[in-house]
Amino acid sequence: MECRTYGVSDVARMLGISEKSVYAMADKRIIHRLKDVPKMRFSKKEIDALCGIEDEFNVWNYRSIKADNEKLKLENQKLKELIKKATAELLLMSSGLVEE
């Protein structure tokens, strides 16, 4: 089973900093220590995002995903309206052909 947390030494190695700096970052709440977990542990998702490791669903790109979703909703609505208009025009054209 994949580990979902990192320890202080893991974070220090990944960020290329000292363990003392990791503790300082945790004290300043730059990175967030997991509560109710033995020793000092950090969320794998948070540290990976901080390192630039891409994950489609993480804290750092939530706003971007949400904005993209809103844009797509608007585009979808416009396309539905265009389809309705085109369908109505085709029905009018085909009814004119049938009458002749």
C-alpha cells in the first residue's frame, strides 16, 4: 500500500532543505503538520503540490479547475442554443420542401 504521508526527512530531501527548515516551515504554517499522527507527518498531496508534482485534484489547482468548469458550462449552454436554432431552421426548411 502506498504511503500517503511524508516525514520530516522526506520533506527536507524533496525540497532540498535542512530538517530544521522543515520544522520552521511547519511552525510558520507554510506546510501543515497532520494532527493525531505519531511523529511529525505531512500530507503527501500537499508536499507533492508544493514540489510541483502534478495531481489533477489538489489544493493548489482547485481554483483553476473550478474556473475551467464554469467556462465549459457557459460554452455548453451556448452550444445547446446554437443546436436548437439550427434544428429549428432545418425544420422550417424541410417543411417548405414538403409543401412544394
